Amino acid sequence: MIYLDNNATTRVAPEVIAAMQPYLTEFYGNPSSAHSLGREMKSAVERAREQVTELLGAADVSEIVFTSCGSESDNWAIRGVLEHNPEKKHIITTFVEHEAVRNLCARLELQGYEVTWLEVDGKGELDLESLRAALRPDTALVSVMLANNETGVLFPIGEIGRIVRSNSNALFHVDGVQAVGKVPIDLSQLEVDLFALSGHKLHAPQGVGALYIKTGVELAPFIIGGGQESGRRGGTSAVPNIVALGAACELVGSPEGHELVRHLRDQLEDEILSHIPNASLNGTPDRTKRLPNTSNISFEYVEGENILAHLNEAGISVSTGSACHSSTRESSPTLRAMNVPYTAAQGSIRFSLGRYNSEQDIEQTLRVLPGIIEKLVKMSPYDKELRALYAAHG
Amino acid sequence: MCSALINEHFFSPKNVGNISDPEAVAGAGSVTCGATLRVSLSVDESQRITGAMFKSAGCSYLVAASSLLTEQVKGMTTAEAAVLGQFPKRSVVEQFDGWPADRNHCAALACEALLSAVKRYSDSVREEWTGDEALICTCFCVSERTIENEIKTAGLRTIAEVTRACNAGAGCRSCYSLIEDILETVNSEW
């Protein structure tokens, strides 16, 4: 199986399973309990907290709170800030956020909050001037992701943090879910108040995430319970999952494996763009502004779900931005926000690589993909347009 | 992709292409899911479909539906093909084992394109008709005179009654508005 869908989720690393295992078999007990079984669990949780702190470059372990997932972290950050600042009813976010932020802000809009939605250009980049102009005294929060899950485009959160800090009293929340483990992050050096991460994007299992809360930042609790996580997030600590997250952070924090992913992605992208005439890149061509593992490519005039099904038949897993394939029958909101033409958005495929991909994976993909596209090009009713495109390509 | 038949019609679809010199071409598209489809037909003088081909940019289910439909209509009269196009559930969904309910609109889209092509064919035959009496229903070759007589003789008031009486409108229904006009004209004389 050739798995090129790491932005959707990742394989749990063997090292992570090994770290987790004892906490599924030998060690049990509630980390809040006073007996030695409980205390052992508590120290495991605290060890994991240190590992997460290390990867994120947080100033102190007290800034990391464990949650169940990235969506919970995002929802808590946004709702928690709003609840804590009831006089501030304005939020700034972007059109290309993940559903956990986007759909929440849309719901908040219906509930009476005012939301400024920042646009992106054709390359998927933000206009920072419009962000600056949108900041108001009653802006509670600015929420901008670090890496876009579909295109891999990276937003300049360092600069954004500075803009927010010098022009307002708003807090700055970053959905870092897609970026953690793929690009280096040093939160102690950034003006970021809240930062969400999700374990299953970095080789931990689904069901665990974390929220970074910069020292001094106050927000209302989301899950109220038995005082876990220093009273900030209720619910018995999911020790095996938390241990897994810690181990995963340590794994991806080491430099090993990252260069190969970048190299394989570059190779795949270059080959496809140069040899397949109706292929075009979605997202800035500047690779310093994109995740090193992601390549979102449109095959114009053919349909993405078809491509996905054929690749799947060939043992290759990818994602598509086609409307036919989404449960909401909506084509990718990120591509729409970038004004990617409909006929291209319908034929978009996201290749997202990971540490377990090999040269052979890429070679095999490059071997089968052109034939698939050729077959679908012959099937396309856009024959005139394709003839012109292919003629121009030479 | 759950059934073998769906797989076959998707991975090895039949009739992909454009009929050269077709008697009818029509397209269909969905604004919601973005799928587009073109169906082209070749029809002989006895109104039998001698060739049917399609081109699509849409999901696998649309491809499978189009492959099945174009295969089925070969050898049918345009009237028979029109009936096929009016009932996507019978013509497509029930032909496959395990066709997902959320893909019913794909079957409907394929049928829509087919029906549209037959209507175009009927329209063109009607226009080019050089017989003594005006041709109204192409599918069943029913003239204006015949329909008028049926209406007068039996006191017909609706299209459905006309269809029952002489088959006009029993195929692609492209003549419905014409039958409606005749009904109005004849009945207002009474």
C-alpha cells in the first residue's frame, strides 16, 4: 500500500506503540489517584507534557494542556476567549481555515458575533494589510492557521502575531494541527497566545491533542469536570493516548526522516507538473511558504474522484477536493477561496507524504498516474479545451 | 465501489467517445456536484439507435450509469430509449447491486442527458418533416390530424388522454406543449 494521505491521518509509529503499550497492559490507575499506581500514571502524563513542550518550543510545561483532538483545542480556544471577554464581539479569521475553526465561526456569526473573513489570493496567501485594517478595539480574537491542510501553504504567523500585538488587544489563536511535526516551531519566540495541535497528524493515534496557552492568557474552561489539567480541562487524562502523543512529539522532533520527505515530494511534484499537460499546482510555487510534504495538484477537465478511485485500485491512497467526493457535495473551500477555476478544482488531488514513504512509492505513483490521467482525458467532455491545452504543452 | 458490475462499468466503461456525425447530441450538468456529461446518438431511418456514446467528467457512479445506459439503448427505438431515460431508478439504480442512495442523482443525471438527446432527435425530425400532415409525436409517428380527430371524436381534454388514445406523447414527451396547443385550439372551438 502506498499511503500518500498523511494530512488526513498518519500511521501510528512503532516507537509510539511501544511507548503506549505498558499503559494499556501493565500500568493502569487514575492519574488523579493518590496511590502509587495513580502517581506512576501522573508522572507519565507529565513526562509527555515535557515532550510536547520541547517540540513546540513553549517556555514552560504549564503552558501545555492535553485535549482529545485538534478540533477540541480549536473550539476551546475560540469559545474560551469569547466567554472570558463578553464585551468583545468581533472575531477575525480566514476563509481557508479547517472546518473546526471555520464552521465554528460561521455558527458564532449566526449567534450574533461579527466575523471578518480574510481572503487569500490565487497562490493561497493572505493580505496582511487587510488583517491590520480589520483589527478593532472590540476584536476578541484573531484565528489564523499555520499550515493549510489542503495546499500546505504556510501563513506568516510570526508577522501576524506582531501585527495583532501592536495594533490591538486581541488574542492570537493558531490552528497548528497540520504544521506540527512537519516544520520547526518555537512558540516562545512568537506572539502566539493559543496554539492547537492534534496527535494523529504526527504518528500518534486519533483521540489526543493539546492546546498551548501562553502564560498569562486567560480563557474560560470548555470541559468542566474534576479539576484535571490544573483545573483547566476536565476529564480523566487519557494516559495511553497522552503517552503516545509525547512519544510522537519526540519522534518527529528529531531531524531524521524530514529531508527524505521533502525530497520525495519535490520529485513527485516536479515530475507531474512537467510531464502531465493538464496538471497545475494549487498553492504558492515558493516552497519555503509551503509544507515540505504536501502537493495539491489540479488535473483540469477531469474529475478528482475518478482519479482517486483509479489510484486506489492501484494501491495508492490520496485525497481529492472534488465536490463529487465530499459529503457536503461542496468543492474544496480552500480552492474556491483561491479562485481556482471550477474545472480545475473538480480535478484536484492532494498528495501528502510522510516519514514512511519511499523512493519506490514515488516511482510507482509516477508510473501509474500518467496512464490514469490519459484515460480520463479521453473520457472528458471538455475535448476541445483539452486539445488546445495539450497542443500548447507540446 | 461495492459491486462487481459497478466496478466493471467504471474501470472498463463502454461507449466512451463521441459519435461522428450524430443524429443527436445533448449534455447534462449538475451545479451542485459539478459533474458534466455529453451523450451522442446515431439513429437510423426506422428510428432505431445504432450507436450511443458518452463523455463525462463526473464521479465513478456517473461513469458507470452512462456506460450502462449507452450500452442498453443500442438497438432500441428512440421511444424506448426515452422511457428508459425517464426512470433512473429502474434503468440504472436497480440494475446494480448496492447502488448507494446518495448517488441517485448521478443515475438521474445520466438519464437526463439520454432523454435530452432523444428530445433533440425528435425536435429535428419534426422540423425536417416534409409529409403532407404536420408531425407532432416523432417517437410514435403521430400526425396533427390524427390527434385533432381523437380529441374531437372522444372529447379529450388532457395530454394523458391523448396519449392513451393514440400514443402521442408516450415517448420522449418533447411534443407535450404541441399537444397542449392542439387541445386548446380544438376545445375552444366547442
